[in-house]
Amino acid sequence: MISLRTALLVAALVGGMASHSASAQVVALGASNTEGHGVGSSEAYPAQLQRMLQAKGSSTQVSNAGVFGDTTQGMLSRLSSSVPEGTKVVILQFGGNDGRRGITPPQRQANIASIQQQLKARGIKTVQADGYVKSALQSGMAQSDGIHLTAAGHQKVAAQLVGSVR
């Protein structure tokens, strides 16, 4: 039998976790570059974006829903679980895994359209980040694999997103 103190502690921890995910007003939905592959989640653009917003006095919470190797089909299938009620903005970074995973261009476009339609129906603003990621990669902010951003690349992407998520 657990003590009352232990039960209260567990309840506080679980409640804190639930309120954190529910308080995410911005969700970054994407694949490995969103996740922070090679630099870690604390250096990924969603975490850097949150720090930049906080430095400007904002209480906006940014949640990282990036999954290594994900496709637009995967993002579509986890959209409801990744984007909680109360989300105001979703940063979309679809990446390039679809072609490598056998998803055809028409399927990709249909998946993207469905994601955007579902978010719009929920009144959620979307911001497209693929162009920012591509620009950072092309300007030499790529890891040795040429696919994933360096920490400086993530910082550049975050800085470009700041004005779009406030």
C-alpha cells in the first residue's frame, strides 16, 4: 500500500506532465530535423525557438513532435495525438523521407493536404518550415551527412520562425 504522501507526489507529477503537454501552444511536427537528430532535442529548432520566445518575454510553450525517419503518412496518422487541444500554431516540416519510404508524390500531396485541412478545421495556424531548413542546409549548416542541420542551422531556423508563431 502506498502512502498518502507518495500518492500526492505521483498525482502532482502526472498532473504536471499533463498540463505541460496541454499548455503547448506551438507544436513542431516533423521528422529528424525537427527531432534534432545529431544535435539533440535541446539544440533542435523547437527548443531554440522556445528559448528565443522566452527571452522576448513570451510564455508560449513549444512542443517537439519530431520523429526520426517519419513520413507525411506517419505525421498524418499521429496528428491527433501530437497536436493537443489548445494548440494555436503547428510548425510543419515534412522533410524528405517520403520518397525513400515508397510514398509517391501524389500520396505525399494528399497527406499534406489532409494534415493542413484537419489543422485548419481545428482553427490552428500552420507555418511551413521546410524552406527554412533547406536554406540553412544550402548555406552550409549541415552535418557531415548533408541531410541534418547543425546546432547553428537549428538556431537559424528558430530565428526565422520567431515572428510567425507569436
